Amino acid sequence: MTTAYPELYMVIDGERVSAGDRRTHRVVNPATGETLGELPLANADDLDRALATAAKGFKRWRNSTPAERAGVLQGAARLLVERADDLARIATMEQGKPFGEARIEVMMVVGLFNFYAGECQRIYGRTLVRPVGMRSIVTKEPVGPVAAFSPWNFPLGNPGRKLGAPIAAGCSVIMKSAEETPASALGILQALYDAGLPVEVAQAVFGVPDEVSRHLLGSPIIRKLSFTGSTAIGKHLAKLAADDMKRTTMELGGHGPVLVFDDVDVYAFLDVMAFGKYRNAGQVCVSPTRFIVQEDVYDRFRTGFVERVKTIRVGNGLDAETQMGPMANPRRPDAMERMIGDAVGRGATLHTGGERIGNQGFYYAPSVISDVPLDAEIMNEEPFGPVAILNPFGSEEDMIAEANRLPYGLAAYAWTPNSARQKRLAREIETGMLGINTTMIGGADSPFGGVKWSGHGHEDGPEGLEACLVTKAVHEG
């Protein structure tokens, strides 16, 4: 396994573009605060070159065969398995999550690439019934060059999603991953190159986010935007894309409700959810956050939850004993202090956490607050951190109303053995993904996306590939 942090660069038309006289971004290890490297940031000429290359790459790749595209994706998947430990270590150095979580993330990309390799063979059209002497067909074609923007919280998985579907569909891609985690994204891209992807088909740029997005989305070359990130930035980018009627896939913020009913086995639930909440230090768009607990089990639930959270071992993600690493950047502990402080100031009870850990890195203690008033900031804005919010409710109706109260609808969870209630919840909760008695709501073959302010469109599953295709009807007389 490598122990060194790799050189940083952009990839434009197959060239590794180093800093030179360009501006740079300092990449920091969140566990130590130490500098890992300096990342070059694109200027306007770099972006114009990337756009011209994307146009050229689309002409080449749209005519590739399904077998060629599948071969690249399957080959990249095999290489990722071989490189899993090295990539996971780099991701942990850049983002902070435990090494084991980062390695699972690599395997998630492996599964996704293999799935899309199979989907290359299933881009179907149809023939319509017409009078003799006439033919009408419906075909699917790649949408065109894609501008793909991914965040830092899943530094391997998000780039894999942004690259896999467009490549399977026959599109070219300009990927701008987070400047905090560039080497992880470059590692995924390199596996595709090494598996035979033509260099003009996928490129990687980094830069000042608003500069890059305005430049790429202002070009008629780009025909689709794929964005994962906050609702506020997503709305801004959607407006930019609308000016040229570009297709969009928007996977935005959430505020995951967890409905816990009084017929549940409280302790079995806690053994799953009390630790699952703090995966990736809570920096997960589908993280369970608002625990909506029925009153009859609330006291037992709260006591058991707090007891378990106090045992979570926080430390450097490269240490084998670590269960939760640091937060990814200095902005996140600041946000935790502000939001938890606001809630406590409004009458909430802080049971554990609520403070930074140590004097280096960006560590924040796993936190639990309860009896939080609805007007607290944390009840209305996604905390995106290691904090669970516990509140009691009386009836099923009230619990569903609270789950649906916010304009977000990415992921929701419910725990009950009652099958009739499960069906009601599946129908009535406004969300793109619902886990009933499970936290496992993702998979290569399952659509990932939300409703309301959590965005539109999907990644993963056949739906992720469909989002990179356009439909054409051809009528022959």
C-alpha cells in the first residue's frame, strides 16, 4: 500500500496540467491540518481547451459500440479492485473518513461500473405500428458532453457516479470534483484511462467553483449538467443551465427523518441506527438526522441512543480503532457549533458532544440533542455533521406530518413491524428513497435521487443511464 500523497494536476485532452503560473488550492489533511499538496486551478483558456476536447470526444465516443464501452467500464472495475487499498488511503488522507469506509466506497464504484457495463447492452428503442410501406422507430441517443460537479463527502463514489453513466451512454464528460479531494477523483479517472477510455472522452478540471460553472454552463458545447451538492448551489446552477435549456440531474441536500414507532424492538434498532448516524461523521446527504420517536418508547430510546453514542471512538481515519474520523474541512465544526448552540439557546437539551476535540485537525464530538423546538435552525437546515436530533411525537399522523414538514425529500427511514403501517408510510412520506427497517437504501441497480428541494433526476440504476440519453422519433414514408 502506498503511503505517499500523489502529485496533483488537471487532465485536459490527455495532458496532465500542473500548476505552472496558475492559481492553486491548498489540499489539507483534516486529521492533522497539514498540507498534502497544491492543486492547480483552471483559467479560462484551460476551460476553453477542455470544452473543445469534450466536443471532439463526444464525436468519437457516441459512435463507440456497446461492447467497447462495457469493456472500458469492466476493465476499470478490475483495476479499482487491485488499487482499492491505495485509493482508500488517499481518500482518508483527503477527506478524513475511516479507512474501512473509504474501501467500501471503492467497491461501490466497482459495482456501479460493472452494472453500467451491463446496461450498455440495454439501450433499447422500439418500432411503432404503422401502415405497410411506412416505418416509425424510437431511438435513444447520448445527450452530448456532460459537465459533472461532485462534492467532497464521498471523494471516490461521487466521481464514479459522475463518470459511469455518461461513459456508458456514449457521452463525453468534463468532471469538476471538489478541490478538497482531488487525488481520489483522479484515481477513479485514471482507472478508466488505463482500461482503454480515449483521453478526450473524460477530463478533470478544478478551479474556483463559480468561475468554472459559469464558464462551462455558458458554452453550447455542454448539453447536460450533473450536480451533487447543496440545495442553494444547485438552484443557482439550475438557473445557469436553464439559459441554454441544458438537461439537468440535481442531487441536492436532505434532512433525513427517522420515524420510530412504539411497536419496534428499541434495542435492536439502536444497535443499527445509533452508529449508522455517525457514518462519515454525518457528512452524508442521506444521513438519518431527525429522529421522530413515538412517545411510549421515547425515554428508552433517548437513553439507549446516548449511551451508544458516547462509546464511538473518534480519531484519525487511518487508525484501525477509529469509528469516526474528523470533519472534512474547518467550515463544518464551525457550522456544528453554531447550529447546536442555537438549538440549546432555544431550549433543547444537549446530552453528549457539542464541542471540538483536540487542538489539531477538524474533529468534532458525536453529538445528541433532544426536545428541539421547530424554530431552531438545525430543525430546518441540514446540519451535515455528527449530530442526532431526538424529539417525541404522539400519533402516526403527527409523525408523518413532521417527516414531510420541510421542503427537502431525499431520504427517509421508518422502523415498525406493522405491515399495514409500512404500506401507509411508503405511500405518504414525501421522499425519493425510503428505508423501512433498514438503512440500506442505495445500490448500483437502484435509482438514487430526491424530490422537492432535494432535486430531480436520478443517478445509479437504469434511471442514471436514461438521464444521459435523449429520445428521437424517426418516421419514414
